[in-house]
Amino acid sequence: MPSNVLLLVLGDPGRSPRMLYHSLSLLNLSHNVTILGYVGTPLIDGLLGVNDVRVEPVYLGWCRFKPFYYGVRLVSLLYQFGKEIMKLEGDVVIVQNPPSFPTLFLGVLCKMRGWEVLIDWHNLGYTMFPEERGWLRWGVRGLEREVGRRFGGFCVSEGMKRFLREEMDVNVEVLHDRPPSHFKPTGLIEKHELFKRLNLSSKFSTNLTSDQTLFTETINGVIKERKGRPRLIMSSTSWTPDEDFSILLKALEEIDGEIGREVLCIVTGKGPEKEYYVNKIKEMDLKEIDIMTVWLEASDYPILVGSADLGVCLHTSTSGIDLPMKVVDMFGGGVPVAAVGFECLDELVVDGKNGRVFKDWNELKGILKELLGKEGEGELERLRKGVGQGLRWEENWDNIALPVINECLEKCKEKKAREEDSISWKEKALMLALGVAITIYQNSYMWGALGFMFWYLLEKFLERSRAARAMLLLLMLLVASAGCWMFWSLERASYELRK
């Protein structure tokens, strides 16, 4: 029997791949899935059957007084999301954390409505606040600890699981990000069609014929890899301060003219710092390297990833214990990755096996120079073989997440069964009214006390038996009727004697 599952994202769900993959897996099991988040990017094609509920957050761009701004924004988000939650019927809610505030409060609201709550820990919310706001970090950490320990859920790394268990007494299952099945190495036909469709206006494309793209060409009706094609670097970024894109720009600038072949760097993504870096790219005078920023359809992104020779990840973790989803996508496409190193990265990128790890632009410069030149073809191929094709999202989700969600659904069914047998508020109100009515009508606290005693027994000892409750209610009505008859008889006898 299908159940109702809500996925709660205080952000744009269309840009949260992990939550989209949760939705897809649940939808494939015929559950009724609702995604609640901000207005923004459309969902992927596979989620057409999802109830997509979006909220337009309140922005006060004119407000310079930050405490007032954040206060109004917090209250408005609680109201907007809370109103939508109250409209929904649900069994289980999966809450994305961070942001922790006010997301976890909304999770508590869902719990108060009788839903089972699971928190999907993508990172630690408190680490996203700067050190100088110590009071805020302390408050958010306390919120994560107190709410997190009451709910189950998932996290993205073994390091995060250890931290949550040891530092916050929060127990969760590790659900590593894995690429879904549509991320795979791209064949020549798909690659040719993609770059025909994109029609990139690179400085390397000026002499191409109608049968050619930057990377492929058609000869006698057969699509082949174009001789002398550029190397393709691919990077996906959110254009935020936690990804220092200047590292890649500086490294590319330093190796320009030293590789001996053309290099095209394609960067995807949206974010607040995009315009700043686009202007910096325009100011760069590169000869053998071209840098392009593109925004792709969701269906084109996996094809581009699988077409790359090398991926570059500039994600630096605020906690040191989360893992970048973009690397997972690149591995799904069979693409080795050069990534900024941090504490838990070795759970994903093994230096020298499936990629390279660097600390600054100078180390990245050496990696790019080694791998993109003609001498680096053998090393690049070795790293590509190291990527392999491991466990996919679908199998991993079935092994880890599905048992946890099924357990929550069973709890929900049991709870609903108990609620069907438990005392409704109408029954309680009726019992209370009977007790009060007997007290008033009989003018006797004894009868009132008897009525309240029956009501107490009804609530405490006979919650699970509708038949017993019905019999007790009937008995209480009989006692009340008998009391009324006795009182009326005594009053009549007294009246006759006085007469």
C-alpha cells in the first residue's frame, strides 16, 4: 500500500540532487511523494509524478538592519512552510540539514502531526556560520544536537557518523552519495549530438565544418573523435565563497602555452559570485585555453560530465566531514577528478588511484600540466580505470535507506492502528460532559465523582478496546439514568410526605 512521504528542503529542490534521488527512489516504489521547497529550478524529468510544492521566500532587500531582516525572514519561513505542512497528509518526512534554522523546527512540527521524521545530514549546519558569531554557532549546534538525537536519519560520510555519535549523541546510517544510473561514460554519438545542440562559440570552433564539433566529426556517415580535439576540463560550482574559483583560474593562467595543445574548460552552475568570476575570465588573455560558463538542461548535464577528460572540484568543506556530490557525478561518468583536499575526502577521492588531491593553485597547476599534455595520456587513462563503475545510487539506496524508511512506515501504521482504537477527543468530551452534567443535575458530588472515575478508567485502562469502551459508556449512561430515576423517586416521595 503506498504511503505519503514528504521531502523538505529549505532551498531550491531542483539544485539538491540527493533529495531528488531520494524522491525518484520512493516514486519507483509507488509511494506518494511531495517535495516542499523554494521556487526555483524545475525538477528532473523522472519526477513528473511528484507533488511539487514551492514557496516564494520573503526578501527584504531594502532592509539594512540585519536583526530585523533575519527575524522577519525566520517568522515568514516558519509561517509559509508551516501552512503548507498543515495542508498535507503524511507518514514520513525526510528533512535536509543544513540549513538547520528553521528547518529542524519544521521537522518537529511534522512530528507533532504524527509523522515519522528522518534527517538527512548533508553537513553540519553550525559550521556554516563564521567563528566570530560564536553565540550563533553555539545555538545552532545545540538545536542540531537536541533535535537530531530524537530522530533517525542518514549522513554522507563515515566521519560525519562518528562525529554525530560521539559529539552529539545522534545515531544515523551512512548513506554515501552514489551516481544514479544515468551518469555514465558518454559515447561518441551522444557526445556529437550534445555539442551540436550546445553549439558552443569557443575560440577553437572558428574553422569547424558543419560535420564537425569541437570534439567529434562525421566521416562518411560515421561519427569519430576529431583529431587534434581540445582536452575537456569540466567543473561544476555553486559560485559561493566556500569554493575559491580563483584557484582554478590562476592554475590555468600559469599553464597556458606550456601544454602544447588546446584546452577547453567548461564550468556549470549558478550562484552569487558568478558575475564576478565571469568578468575576471573576460579579462584573462589566454592563448591555448578557453574558459566557458554554461547552464545546461538537467538531461544534458550527465552527458557533458561523461564527455570530460578531467573533472576539477573546488569544494572546501566547512565541517571537514561532508563530501562533494559533484565528484560522485564525475565518477559516475568515468571521469577522474582533481579535488581540494580536506579531512574526509579520502572516503571518495583516493590520491593517485581515481584522482589527484591538491591544496592550492600551485599544486593544481602541476597536476593539470602533467595530465593534460600529450605525455599525460597514459596517466589519465590509468586514473580513469581507477574510477571504475562501482555501486550505483539505486542499489546503495535499497541497501541502506529503504530498510530505515520501511521501519518508519511500519511505526506509522502501528501508530495509526492505535489511534483508531484509542479514545477520540469527541469521546473524551462526551465523558467529561456526562460527569459535569451528573454533578449539576444530581446536585451530588458523589455521582459526579463516579462519572469522572468512569471517564478516567475509560481513558487509562481501556484505550485499545472499542468494545470495552462502548460497554463502559453504556454502563455509565445506565448508572446516570438510574441515579436520575432514584433522585426523582426520592424527590417525589419527599413531596408526598410533605403534602
